[in-house]
Amino acid sequence: DGGITQSPKYLFRKEGQNVTLSCEQNLNHDAMYWYRQDPGQGLRLIYYSQIVNDFQKGDIAEGYSVSREKKESFPLTVTSAQKNPTAFYLCASSTIPDLNTEAFFGQGTRLTVV
Amino acid sequence: AQTVTQSQPEMSVQEAETVTLSCTYDTSESDYYLFWYKQPPSRQMILVIRQEAYKQQNATENRFSVNFQKAAKSFSLKISDSQLGDAAMYFCAYLYIGANFVFGPGTRLSVLP
């Protein structure tokens, strides 16, 4: 089955630690995205990438980093510089916009600082 | 920068009735795409309906239809014959060619039996 997989589903981080959220897709999509969702709020863009080895900052990139070494993979690292990382994180992928464009989403990762 | 506004944080509808969710957006582009996504309690985002801005005809998908007013930059979602399974957060989204998806803040829809 084609799809987009995020892992882990739940993640706990201690103060001062870096953690990495995994996102893998087998849809052959060029574009991948990371969004943050806080309770009762919409999706805010952290980073996006439209091609391997290239990515752009979104609206709330501070305290986060990404890499795009492979087309299928777009991991997100939440660094210790991110002061309020507790949130729900969604990864998505899409074709480059065309007639059939839509964003496909993973099931999300809930990150909690303990 | 493009923005998407959903002015109704919460809505409710009686089962089998019709409800309309509002969405407005701001853009200077002429060619773009608009979407409605549903996020049920499982938090899995699901595409409900899509509209290409160059198409004048409003998109429909079974019980879901949109009212796209390009000049007014309005993109409302109508759900007919509402079902209990329609209860979810609904997000309006905008996409410009070569850019990224921009989402509104969402509308929480409750369906009353």
C-alpha cells in the first residue's frame, strides 16, 4: 500500500534533549512538509522541501531542523532551542501542484516534554 | 503572504440536516488550488474536496459541495444530509503553484443525533 508513515506515534523528550521525528513516503512525491498543530489551532508550517537536498523554512522554523537526503524521507529534529515543543506534528507529501494535487498526511507524532 | 480565515471556530448541525462552513482567503495570485480537509478524533487528515481556481464550476463529492466565489475570495463547504461520522475538525487550505499548503485555523463541527 502506498502511503506516508510517521514514527513514533508518541514521543517523550526531556528538557535539553534533541529528538528526531521520522517521516517516510512511498508515493513517489517530490514535495514533503512538516506541520505543527497545537490544541484548538490549525496547522503551522515548520519546513518544506520540493526536491532532494533542498528545503525551505516555514513560518515557525526556529528550534527545528530537517534534512532531505532521499526523496522518500524527510526527518524533523526538534532541538533544545525549541522552547515549547509539546505539540502534535504532522508530516505530509504531495506532487508538485498539478490537476491532481493533494496533500497526503501521516498519522502524526505527539511530542511531550517531560 | 497568503492567509486563510475560517470565522466559525465551532458549528453544530442536526443529523440529516445541512450545514455550511465558511472560508475566506487572501491572495494576489490568479491560479491556485483550494481544499477542504477533515480531521476526525483519530487526527488523520482526510481530503474532503478540491477546487482549481481556474474552474468556474463548483466541485462536488457526494454529500459535500463547495461554493467558490473567486472575486470575493470565498470558498465555503456545504455538507448535506449530515451524518454522525461527519463530526470532526474541518480545515480550509490554499495552495499556490510552487509553494506550500496554507491552512486555516479550523472549524469544529458537531453532529447532534
